[in-house]
Amino acid sequence: MRIENFLPTARKRMCCIGPDAALLRAARLLERRHDILLVCDEGGPLAGIVTKSDVVRQMGVCTGASCTAPVVEAMTRDVVKVAPDGRMQDAWEIMKSRGLKNIPVVGPGDRPLGVLTARDVLQSLWQEVQHEEDLLFNYVMNVGYR
């Protein structure tokens, strides 16, 4: 299955924040319903990501005015990402090998399109296995081949 088939779901999970936004704003967004924030200017390419771990790490060392540091100081710049024309199996291999729970989907020019979760990927792979199992069962039982 292609990643593009999951784009509607991945778009719902996407939350972008500007690189100059306060880290406290990122913390509030991550607290509510997001596990990952994509850092980019309005309509611009993906500059990085911010996770709960990034915020906690930065807040743990802040004092005074540095607690209002911009997101750019805490974000991960070297982002692992996938393209919509990629396969879910490949996305799973990347996520598994790097221990990722979420992975951004980017289009041309590194423009963010959504965020895939491990649950999305595993659900997609499970559906493929179920479909193949049904096809094999029908073949063995000679259903639809008369």
C-alpha cells in the first residue's frame, strides 16, 4: 500500500509551528493532542520537528528568559521523513530501525503533507496481510474461479 492512501488521516495529525514561536506554545500544543510538531514557515519547507522530549530537554536547562526560547533552539533539524509515493512497508522499516513513533510525510520542496503514526502503518500492513489471506483462502477453496 502506498503512503498517499493514508494522506487524509496523516493530514489530520499534522500541526505546524513557526521556528520563531515560543517553546511554551509548542509545549501547550504537545500537551493537548499532538505527539510531534512540524517546524516550518507558512507554506514553507520542513525545517525540523519538535517532540515532547525536545521540549522537556530544553525546559530542563532553561533559566529566566531562556524559558521563552524559540522553537528553533529545541527542534531536531535532521528529520527522517517519507514521500507520499513511498510504500507503507518502507515507512515501517524506517520507523522500526530508528525507534520512531511518528514520521512526517513531505511532498515536493520538502513541504509537509502530514504525519504518519506507527499505528497507521501497522494497521495498513495488517489490512494487506488480511487481504492476501482472503485471496489465498478463496484460491484454495476454488471460490470465484469456476
